[in-house]
Amino acid sequence: MTSRRGWCSVARGVKSKVAAALFSILVSPLLSASGPLSPQEQRGRQIYRDGTSPSGGAITAVMGDEGIEVPASAVPCAGCHGRDGRGRPEGGVTPSDLTWDTLTRPYGVTLPSGRKHQPYDDRFLKRAVTMGLDPAGNKLHVAMPRFRLSLQDMADLTAYIKRLGTASDPGLTGTTVRISLVLPPPGPLAAMGKAVQAALAARFADWNDHGGIYGRKVDLVSFEPPAEPAARRSAVDAFLSMGNVFAGLAAFLLGDDASLAGFFETREVPLIGPFTVHFRESNPLDRQVFYLLPGIEVQGRAAVRTLRGAAGGAPVHPAIVGPDDAELNATVSAVSSACAGWAEPQTVRYPRAGFDAASLVRRLAAAAADPVVFLGSGQEALALLRAADLIGWHPRVAATAAAGDGSLLQAPKTFSSRLWLALPSSPDLPGEVVRGYQAFAAAHGLPPEHLSAQLTALAGAEILGEAMKRAGRNLTRDKLIEQLETLHAFATGYAPPVTYTPTRRLGARGAYVLKLDLTGQTMGAGEWVEGE
């Protein structure tokens, strides 16, 4: 016979099991709702954000009482209601909150205008999207388009709207956030990649030792792709598509800049401070990728601005000299535009494998080229200057960071006061920054090599950390991007101050242009020159 105490124990066990079952019934749907998007929800997200159908079918927006028809891509849902569905007042119009909890409130809604309606369901949502009527049959605001789309697209859109504000982003939990580092492939940059990896791991360890960011530990996930170009592209795309990381930091895109940056955009993985020679600030804007330092396009324009000041009233016959690489075409065009007002620049391209300094010098000297903007390597620039000195031709010359390996300090002294180098950041950091880094490096045993790359990566980490703090506990990829877009003249200490906006993805738009001291073989004095 069971004692009173035994019955109490049994009762508690039953209550516990009932409570557990009830918790499972109530919470499981919420947990599943915050997981990754289903294929149908992913299709709906494209319709909601871009106004285009994954099937390729047309989606048309009918505007106003006049019935003007435009492609839905011109007025996608997210354009007014926001990527999170909560709506943002603009131009005197306050778009509705489209999160499903708000749309389906059991007590209905009374709008500021006094209009009332009962809760939405799938049928009423379809009517609102296609006919512009709320559940009570009232007309929606005239700014709300009516959309013509297929039944499948409407079902996909409905499925996604039910997930607005609930879906968790990959690589993010309540206790951790996973940040990727795409390393360079095996080869000459491998050691630089390892130095960057060590610096970022040390920075994240410091954050985690102090509680992380809003209680989340920051984990670094490093990935080294293979060296063969096609295999590298495939591997990086596969790595990002696995959905194991929340954002990327300091990815090495060098050598395949456009393709690799495109994978972050396609997979909607925010990327901060990639190592790249050619940043892409395209139109329309690549939303995900935030470049830290200027590429050689901006460096070249800043160099031209410096050369303008050095020219005085002397005749100007500019020349742009660089290797015949397709990736440099945009740079040549940008530098040529910066030369407006001078004579038409002479453009000289040479094959990488067949660099002939003497031949190039004879051709440029015959055209009395001066100044010269050089886009090649340091060793190529040095060979050019030595060949020029042999024939007594001494134009003003400005090179970009592609020639920043120190070779130019070996140039003939006859080029003193006639040689400049444009760099993306200053080679001389403030004393307090240097001392802070030295203490940090000593505490974590960081390698002394590749200091510039380490500092650049740490600058990116400071930007990431600041944006995550501003986004708060309810972190999402969209919130991270929105906060990055609010950074104005944000100083990391390791790089020039950066500014991002909804239409700007290059943090620093200029270069440090240094006049080289060939007598003392030092970089000499330099100043920040805006590239635009």
C-alpha cells in the first residue's frame, strides 16, 4: 500500500511530467519557428525583399487610384515595411507592422486613422496584398500597391511573412556568435593569414574573458580554401552556404576579389574589412560587404590630387602605367578621370611576364610624360626609375600600395622630392596605439611578422564589435548592417576613421600620400588626401 509520502512523490512526478509535456506543446512551435527558413520561406523572402519571383514569373505592382503598373522590384514589400517587417515612418506615411503576431492579434486592430478591423489570416492577407483591402473590407492606404502574382508566389510570401521577426540567423545562438575568417589559400600569403588569425583569436579571447558581447561568446571559425582558383571559389561558396557563421571578418579575397565578395553577398553573410585590392561599391549597392581601407582606385585618385599640387605651373602630360591585368581596368579609368583638366593621359600597359623597363622608359620619355602614376609592383617601379635615371629623364612619379614593399627607397637619389607613395593607412601610428598593441601582442604571444595586416584585421574587429554592441541583445544580421550604416568617423586607432551609410560601403575614401626621402631612405612626411 502506498504511503501518503509515496503518493505525494508520485503526484509530484505526474505534475512534473504534465508540466514538461505542456512546456513542450507550448514552446516547441516557438523553438522551431526560430530555426532556419524552409525552402518555401526562402522563396517568400526573395519575393518580400526583392519583389521578384524565384520561378522567374512576373510580379506586378499596381500603384494608386490611377492604376499605374510597375515591376514589383521597384516597390518591394521590404522597401516600406522594412526587412524586419515592422515598418518605418517615411514621408508622412507609417507602413503597417507585418509581423505575424501583430497581424493576428485576437482583439483586432484600431489604426490611428480610426479604421478598425479583425485579425488577419491567410485569406485576408492574400486579399490585402492583391486587392488592397483589410479584413473589414476597408481600403488600405493609397501608398500601398496591389500586387499581381501567382498563387504559388502568394503562398510563399505568406509563409515568409509568418516568419518575419522570428527566424534566427545562422551562426547565432543565445550564448555564442560565430565569426568566419576566410584565410588565403596555401602559398605566399599563408603566413600573413596565420598572423591575422592569431590577432583575431586574441581579440575575441579578450572580449570573451570580459563576458563577451551582451553575454554572447564570440567564436572565430577559420577556413583555408584550396589554391586552384575554381576550387577556391567552390570551396568558399560551400563554406558560406553551410550556415555555420553569422558574419565574416578580414576575409582574404586577393586574387579573386569580385567572385569571392559576391559569395558573401549571395549567401547574405555580412563581411567587414576584407583584404582586397579592388573594392566594389557597385550600383545597386552590395549590401553585405563593408570595405575598410581604400583600394588602389582611390589611392590612385589621391595620388593625382597630390601631383596637381606639386605640378605648379609646369606643363603637364600625365601618364598612367601598369600591368595589363583586367582587374586594373577600373583603376586606370578612375585615375584617368582624376586627371581631368590636364592633357589627355597616356595609358601604357605591359604584360606581367614581359616587363621591359628600358622600352617603357624610352616610350614615356619620347612623349615627355610627366607626371607618371604607376600601378605596378615595387620591383617594377624601381626598375623603371633606374632605367629613367640612365637616360636623364626624371618625371614626378606617384605609386600605389602595390609598390609599397620598400623597393622604392632604393630608387636613384635624383628622384628625391619627385617620388610619392599612396598608402591606404598611415605607416606611423600614435604612440598610445603602438604601446597598447605591444602590450596586447605580448600578452597573447602574437607573431612580430605581418604587423600591418594584423592591425588592419584588428581595426575590422573593432568595427564589428561596435556594431554588435549598438545592435543590442536582439542581434540579427539585418540589425548588424543597420548599425554599421550609422558609423560616422568611427576611430579604431589602427586605421583611418571610417564612415558607412546606407549608400556607402567604403569606410575610408582617401590615402596617406608620402613623399619618399631617398637620401635618408625613409618614408618621410605624409598626409591624408581625400580621393574624391
